[in-house]
Amino acid sequence: MSLTFADFHRSLNALAPDLELSHGHADVRIPVGKSDVRIFYEPLEGATLGGLLALPRARVTLFLEGLDANERDIFLTRFDRAFQRGGG
């Protein structure tokens, strides 16, 4: 994903406003049904396009273990909306 750590925290706040985040939290758990979704942020080297546009990069990994198909679909829709920026 193209996002900074600060962007990651802002998007998590939109996804789960009640989640308590401390500075530097790169591994979070969000309760979903009877399980948790784990989201892990790993910064990567930025990308430069055309020599002019510098973009941050990160690997964001979601662990959806213990969720049924409906819970996964609902959560991924919420995640997608929370992490969209500038038109998606």
C-alpha cells in the first residue's frame, strides 16, 4: 500500500474508532464477532515515479482467522472504505 505510518493510524481510527492506539503501534487486533482481525504494518522503501513523484510504501497484512465468510466480507468492505484516500 502507498501510505505512511501516520496514514495507517488515521485509517485505523476510521476503521475502529474505539481502538486504543499508542505511538508506534504497528501490530493491532480489532475484535470482529467472536474473533479478532490482526493487522500488521511494515514500512518498505519508498518509490519514486518519473523522478518527480515520491510515494511511501508499506506492506499491510491482514489475518482474518476465525471469521466466517460473511464476517470477512463485511470487515473487508469496512477496511477498504477506511483506507481509501483521494478517490480510492
